[in-house]
Amino acid sequence: MIDEDIIDCVFDEEYTSLVPTPPMPHFGLFSTAAQYMRWEGRVKMVLSPRPTLTYNEGWCRNETLEAVASFKNLIEEDIAATWFLDGLEKSSGLLRSSINWIEGVLIPWSEKAKVQLMDWRMWKAAKQTAKSSEMLISSIVRTPLDQLDKSIPELYAKTLHYLREADASGLWPTTTPKRKLVMVSNDDNLCLSAAHMKAKSTHAKRHSAYSLSEGQGGASGSFSIGAMPGEGCVQPKGNELFPELMKAAFLLEKALFPDREPSSTIAVNRNAQFRPHVDVGAGAGQSTSLIVGLGDYVGGELMVEGEKVDIRYNPVEFNGWKQRHWTLPFNGERFSLVWFTPKGCEGVKGIDLSSRY
């Protein structure tokens, strides 16, 4: 159904997209063993039933081993009965349960995975080209900027104006280590596991927005405006730095989704490509985040659990706390706004806060 290099794609830690593997059937599976080697050494007894000469105490008696083997046989018989519950298909002689899984899960997954595999191959080839020519990968795999429609919908014009003004001010706030962890940055070009270790070792260090470069539109960065949860919590610096942006962005949410419960907080991102992640914490009764992209860029689609969504002047709601999401590579100047209400900000409306600044 799919070429073998899908395995290399799935396990390529430097690839910034997530390629999920097909889920196994929800029946017919069981844990074969539990290992307690460290604890066995501490207590000097067998905790995983098996014959051994190392320790005399624990679950190594013959009656215990026989009982475990008998219980295992019962489990396997029950599993086999479940697989055979729907019987065999006469024409092929295959289990109907297997056929249902192949047709209902494996084939649909493989069709989607073929597209992701082609993207990975393109990325891998571009990576080699970029390495030899010192070009950005995104500039090789993305549509040229000169083919972009640069017209700005009137609804977004004011907000984009203040975003560009904040960008040019030189006051764009630093990015927190936790948020930096889920951003792809050309300053280090680390795979996720290496980036995680680096973030742990520099937990007290915030990253200047002008030191990280991701798109071709300049330095990247991410900060929040609106409310932060927790009594006595320091509120975002962006509120005082960019009050016009704060007001325009909250008014934009109201214009885009007038029936949506007003959010308390906005994540403001500039030229930021995010790794696959789910948002920290939880929503305060508001299960969906709202995101939209602004600026002159190509690419940079939002991926939500493997589904590609173009968010450029196209607002989309999704559950950022439960659904894995990430950003595809892009060229150009890319801003994005994410409206949400974290737990602890119940009843707080960012649009009301903006009147204080």
C-alpha cells in the first residue's frame, strides 16, 4: 500500500512535520509482560513470574508459573475468539475482522500517508540542496513570493498595520523557553529531542525575538496579550507595549466570529514555525482556539492532526489543547494570531481589558 521509506519518514527527528502511524485494532491486543528489573534488584525477589536461579523469593514457584501460563492461555483464547467472531470471508478465506481493519483503517491511512511521504521526500531533497547552496529549505519547496496576491482584506488591514508597527518598533518581546521549545529556529536547527534538552538546560533564559530566524520575513518571535491566569500573575508586557494592537486584535475576533465567546488571551506570532505539539494547560470551558494568518507569505499552512488548513486570511477554530498541530514551512512575512481562554481566566474578556491601556 505504501513504500518502505515511510519508516524513515516516520522516524526522521529532523523532519518538522508529524507523520502518524496507523492505529492498531482496538481489540486483540494485550500486554505480554511487565518488567521490574530495577525493583527486583532492590528487594532481591522475582516480581515478573519466571523460573530463575538469581532469587529464591517472589513469583518463581512452579504453582505460580503454572497459574500464570493458564491465565495467559485463557487470554489468548479469548482474543482468538474475538478475531473469529465475525467469521471468515468465503472468497478470500481471510478473517472479516482483519478485512474490516484493512479497509476501514489501513487503506485510508495509507492514502493520506502517501501525500505526507511525498512531502517528506521533497523536504529531504531540498535539505541536501539547501546544505550545498546555503539557501533556506522553505525557499526551495515553496511557491515564489512574486506569485502571491498581496491584497489585504479590509477586515484585517488595521490589525496587520499594528502588527507591522510592532515589528518595526524593535520592542517585540522575548520568547519564553517553553514556547521556544516548540518553535523551529534556524539559529540551532536541532531535532526535537536535542531542542528539548537545550530548553531544559537554559530554562531561565528567554530568547530575543531578533536572534531567531525562521521565515524569510525576518526574525521570529511569540508573545501574549490579554490576560494571564493566576491570582497576582504578572500580566503580559505586550499589553502596555502595544495597546492599539491589543484592541484591534480583540475587535478582529469579534468581527470574525460574532457568536463566539470572547477570548481572554491572544498569542501573537511573527515568522514562527511551530513543531507538532498540543497547548499547555486547558481551556476555561472554551474548547476551541481560533487562529488566522496575516501578511505577505506563501506556505505556512496549519496542520491539525495531519489535516492541512490554509489560514492566510482564513480563520479556523480547532482544539489546541487536545489536537496536535504544527506549521508548514513558509516564505515571506507571516504573522498569526491565536485567540484562546486558558483555565483560570473564566469570565475575563480581553476586549474589556484593552480599554485599560
